[in-house]
Amino acid sequence: MGYKMKICIGNCKKNLPETVEFFKIRTDNGKFRNECIECEKIKQKQNRDKIENKLKQQEYWKNNKKVLSEKRKFYVENNRKFILEGKKQYYKNNKEKCIESVKQYYKNNTVKKLEYWNNYYKENKGDILNYWKNYRIERGIGNGKTLPEKQIENFFIENDIKYETEKWFENCRSSKSSTLHFDFWLPELNTLIEYDGIQHIEPIFGKEKLIEQQKNDKIKNEYCKNNNIKLIRLSYIDNFFVENLELLLLCNSTNYKVSYDQNYGVLFPDEWKNKKEICKSIVLAKSGIFKKRLYARKCKIKQVENCISDKFLNENHLQGTAYGKENYGLYDNGELIQIISIGPSRFKENELELYRFATKLNTQVVGGFGKLIKHVNKPMVTFADCRYSNGKTYEKYGKFLYKTQPNYWYIKENYKLSRYQCMKHKLPKLLGENFDPNLTEKENMFKNGWRILYDCGNLKYIINTLGIS
């Protein structure tokens, strides 16, 4: 008597008689198919082995987590280019698949992720709020007083300076007709101080909010100009000036404008820290305040040795010595009070350049520059730094040629580097392992914590001493 035969859908794929025990397995179509006991045992064993391997891997990871993570980091660092190139190549070849897989992933996991983050927020609400509160305070975001604002307020208290906070004026309103508030008002100095947090410069709350913020800043600037009120703006980058308000208040008390941005400025942070007395002398001189006034006709001209000129320039000129070939000075009773340093032009052959013109601190010499260049009696070119010079002295004895584009430096804490020191081919030595050849000069410097500091350009003049009588 024959038996009906059934096909096993397992690994064996054998035709077995009905008398043999089978497991009924439901397929995707909803139909039942048969699998023999031996195949089922093999399948169960494979599943058990998989679970055991997973458990072993998890235990191994727990016991060797630090070692494995360090190995992975080491591998990624040493093979970063290879990994990125492989990913880029795969994405180029399988662009459509990658996009579809990402879309599918988000469709399948959006609800799960939202649930996870909602639960996480409920469990850690206090820690999250404290973190963002400190984050906003450190970066000057929000309506509350930031750390720099507290530093400014402490400075006023320590120096007995009268001030008001959140000062507003009836006619100073935004485009939405709401009143605009200033951080500090110094009534005795007729000065307003604004501390601009990161939201004044970067779109952390979106581009629309940034545009609105910058419009309000312009309205405040115009209001102060129209009403003859001095306004000091401190950016969140300018922590140096927050800590050195003495400079700002000195400049404003002498009616001399000071700012610290790309368009116009007076002094750089390192100059105030390293050459404070020279900075003070410049600010007071621009306001017509001198401790001593002399006349050039009563002074004698002498050629000055390099060692003496270097010392004088380092003590009395913001840029220090210039290593000129010829140095001439005015002497009052044997004391050097003014000097010029001359040499071949840095930019053109067969041309003479005036490198430095410096006067002793807090001293005015009437007619001193004219007497010195008349003694030289040669045509020469020179540059006036627009940060603290309007070039009128040079214009009186020469001719204006043109204005140069603003130059820039890189600044980090107390250090300042010129753009020539930071050219891309020099960055591997400067930055070491942190240098990335795929990034530009500025991107590399910004990545390593350096920030750009602009000057205001220079005015170039040609001085014709032969025309001076």
C-alpha cells in the first residue's frame, strides 16, 4: 500500500511519506507548508547559536569598550580619506537607493524617535534646562544678564561710575514700533553701551531673526548719531574690551571715537595690553591734550644712530622700530623728542620711503615734521594708518595718491599674527597635526580658534621736500 509523499521546505528538500511528522509553517501568502523535524531542529540550533553569539559580543563589548573605541578612532583617523572616498563613490553609484533608504528609514522610525526623545526629556528635564540656561548665558543669548554684562556692571560699581540698565528712549523704536532697549546708560559721560551676543552676528534663531536684529541695531546706531550720544558696541568676540573698559571710557571722555570692527577702529587688543602708555598718548593727542608743547625752531637736528632710534621707536611708536638706513631726530636741550626713519621703498625700486615718524609720548612739537623732511630734502613716499591717522600732516607737505584695501591679522587670546605669517603653505608648521589641506587658509585658522581682525587700510602719500620753503 503506497503512502502520499510531502516535500520538506527545509534544508533537506526531501520527499517524505505522510507518516513522518511535519511542522506546519505559515508562509507570506497565508498558506501552510511542511518542514520535517530534523530541519526544524537544525533551524532551532542555528537560532540558539545566533543568540549566544550576540550575548557573547555584548559581554565582550562591555568588558573591552574603551579598547575597541580607541581602536576604531585610530582606524578612522588613519584611514579617513579612504573611508570618505569610499562613501562618496558609493553614493555616486547608488544615489537613488541611498535617498530611498533614508526616506524609508525616517518613515519607519519617526514615531519611535519622537517617543524616545519625549520620554528622555521628561526624565531629564531639569538637567536639560540647566544646560541650555548656562549655554545661553555664556554666549550672550536671551533677555537675562549675561556674564560679560555682569563684568561690565561690576566695573562700573568698582569705579563709582553712575549707570542705568535697560535704558530706552521714546523716539527709538523698531520697525514694529516697539521700544528698543540699550544695555547700559552712563549719564555723566553721555554714553550708551551695548553688548552684542552671538545672535547679532550668526543666524542661530534663523535668518529672519538675524535680519530683524541687525535692522534694530542700525536703528539704534542712527538714533545715537542724530542725538549726539556716544555709543560703544561690544561684540561677544570682544571679551578683551569688556575686561578693559578703561580704554573705551578714556576715548569717549576725550570725544575721540573708538570701535572694534572691520570698518573702523583705533587700537587692537594686544596693543593696549603691551603698549598701554602709547595707546593713551595717541588717544589724548587726537583730542588735543598734551603734557608738553615745544617749537621746532628751538630744537636742533641730528642724525641718530640705529641703536638709539630703535629704542626711541619701541618706546614711542605703536609699530615699534623699522630698521631704517637713515634716522634724523629733533633734540631739545640734548633730549631726543621727535624722529623720522627713512630707507628704500619696500614695494618699488629706486624710491625712498618714510618708514616711521614718531614723537615722544604726550608731547607736541609744532613744525617738527616740516623741519625734519626739509633737512632730508629728497622726495619720498609714506603711508598713514587710518586706524589712528587722518594723514593731514603728510597732505600738508605732499600729495595724496590712493587708499589701500583693509589689511587683516589673526588674533587668539593675547597673540596676533599677520596674514603673511598665516599663508596656507606656512600653516602646516603653525598648526601641526590640526592643519587640513582640504580647507582654505581662513577655514583652517577659524577651525583652530583664531579670529580675523581687520584694520582700516592705509593712505599713501608722496612728499616732495623740494617745494617746502
